[in-house]
Amino acid sequence: QVQVAESGGGLLQAGGSLRLSCTASGLNWNDIAMGWFRQVAGKEREGIACINWNSANSWYAASVKGRFTISRDNAEGTLSLQMNDLKPEDTAMYYCAANLRVGGNCGRATDFDLWGQGTQVTVSS
């Protein structure tokens, strides 16, 4: 069965660090790009980071560039997001997603087919 699930969210103080994890089973990890998204209540979903099938290319939103790092382990079928220097505006539900459509590259947000249920990150001042 194809399943995607996130974990690692929590409540912490501004300036702290947190590492999110994602598992995606039932997929060929050499064929897919993986990405992280986040959403605040009442606002549209925002793409945060993406990494291609062999970790040769990655992309970050301007709002997190320099603070967040995306990585993957194809042998284990896992994806990570290391978040440093967290700010209150980073508070959101964070989602992991898989892109099976564009040869293992990041493509467009609409190319992501499989989504997890989300993990909440709350940053206090």
C-alpha cells in the first residue's frame, strides 16, 4: 500500500530548532521527487522545499531559505526537514508529499500526488 506520514512537530520557542520526518512506503524512491508544504488556517498552502530523486537538486521558498534544509534517504524511504532559527511566522501545519509525474524532478505543486496527514509546528515568542 502507498502511504505517506509526517512526524516530529511540536511546540517550541523562537530561535529553536526542530527536525521533521516523513515516511513514504510503497513507492520507488529512485523515480520520485519529495517536498514539504505548510498551511495556516484561512490561508493557501505554501510550498516550502523540494528535493529531486537523487538529491542532486533542491528548492526552497524565500521565507525559509538559509534556515531549513531538506534531505532524503532512498534506501530507507524517508524524507527530513531540518528547521533552524524558527520564528513565530513558521507556525503552521506541515505536510510531506510525493511527486510521481516529472521524472523524479520537483516540477510544479500540482504535480504532487500523494500527501500525508500533517504535523503541527507551533513557535512561541
